Amino acid sequence: MYRQVEPHDHGMLDVGDGHSVYWMACGNPDGKPALYVHGGPGSGCGARSPGQFDPAVYRVVSFDQRNCGRSTPHASEPVIDLSTNTTDHLIRDMEQLREHLGIDKWLLFGVSWGSVLSLTYALRHPGRVSEMIVTAVATGRHCEVEWLIRGFGGLAPEAYERFLAGVPDPGEDISAAYHRLLMDPDPAVHRKAAEDWCAWEDAIATVPPGRDIEHEPWEPRFQLAFARLVTHYFGNRCWLADDQLARNGHVLQGIPGVIVHGQLDLGALTGKPWVLHHAWQGSELVIVEHGTHAAGTAEAVMAATDRFAKAPVHSS
């Protein structure tokens, strides 16, 4: 991977509704604009540039989505209102950030949940997207959410039994049930719910056995914010109509794009990379042998960023 560099510019953008969104720009200030859209929801963008971009060529912008990372207010606060954190709000934040930075068009690089957000942004603002790369692909279909909170149970039965034991009624919507516990004002209740939810995240990250967990040990503040945001979005099915992205994929036809997916990413059992590829005419689908949801795909992404680095960005 390329050397990850510190930002040459950063700030807090007031996006309304009492939210301030942290953003940073790394690499070449005069380089080709690209936006890194992180996963989660709630994972945050980190402190340096993503290593899939050549910092000598790209001006890489990253931002912490509402209520996570360095954005405020933080979802781990004892009393937090998430009603103004929806997919529509995040799309508006991205567009406001583009305008704030004076960027006409940018390449979008979306990872996992970030691919849902990138695709949704591109459908609404196709004229602002020069190219797009998505990896650890998600498209926001309702079956994808159901697979993560129920379908995976048969692959990790013991962990799933513990996961179900964390909610009073496992027959109801599990995401919504966990979210209620996570928003409980009693620290003992919401901390246990965060631990139980994140234990399930780790369990599905290590199926099949032998796969490594790709993150540092969960830090309690991050853990609570992450679990609250994921269940907030899952419980509301990401505020997207089912199959919305696939049905409208024709809008993406003029946008050069690469879909990178790991062969061992078991989230793909819902068929999402192939569904997206067929809906997005002209896209390139790269299946990486032995790649997983969190590892093994960087080389394929770098091949795409290197190729797109040579393509001119035309003003709209």
C-alpha cells in the first residue's frame, strides 16, 4: 500500500441540525480529488490518508460521518438524539463538504457501508462523480441486513445463541431490540448491549474459523457509538427502499467504476456484487481470490486508483 500521510488541511464543517462534521485532506493539494467514504456506519475515517491512493497524485478527502469519530455530538454521549442522522442527512453532508472545498467532481471510494453511501450519492449527484470504486460491497438491500443479523447464525451457532440471548424477545427485529437497549440511560444496560453486539460483529468476522479480526480491541466509547449507529441504520433498513440501488443502476452507466470483492467475504452470499455489477452497466467486477470482507483486496483497489489517476476530470 502507499504511504499513509498526515492531513495538510482539516476542519469542522457545520452541517446544521446541531452537527459538526470533521473532515481532512491528505496528499497533493493540487491533485485529483477523491473522497474516502468509511464503513460502519460509525467506523470513522482514521487519522491519515487511505493507503490505496498515491499521495503524490491524489487530493484525498475523508470525513467522519455524523455522530462518530471526531464529529460532534458523539453517539456515545449519555443522552444522544440520532433522529437527524439518516442516509439523506449524510448525502447532504457529502455534497455540502464538496461545495465547501470547491471541488467540482471527485472520485468516490466506498468501503462496506461506505459503498452504500457512495452509490446513493452517485445516484443523486451523478454529475459530481468522476469515477467510483467500491469494496467489501453492500447495496443496502433488506436481505443484506437480514443476512448479517439472522442468516449468519447458521455459520456461527454458538455465537449466535449468545447474540440472541442479549435481547428480551429474539423473535422481534433484532436490530431494533438492541438499539433500545443501547439507548437505555442505565450504563450497565447500554454497555452490556454494546459488548454483545460487537461480540457478534467479531464472530461473523471470523467465519470460517481461522480468519483474523482486523481491528484493534474495542475501545468502550467507540464500541458504544458504533453499536448505536449500526443498529440505528439497520433497524431503519438504512432509509432505502428495497433494491433501490439496483433498480436505479442505469443512472450510474456513465460513471467509470470498479467493484472489488473478496471471494471469502461471506456477506456476498446474498449476491450483492453481482447484482450491482449487472445493474451498473459498464462497471468492472473484480473478485479477489482469498480476499475477505476486511483484508486482501487492497492490491485490486490500488490498481483501480492508479488507473483512474491518469484519467482527466472534466468540469460539469
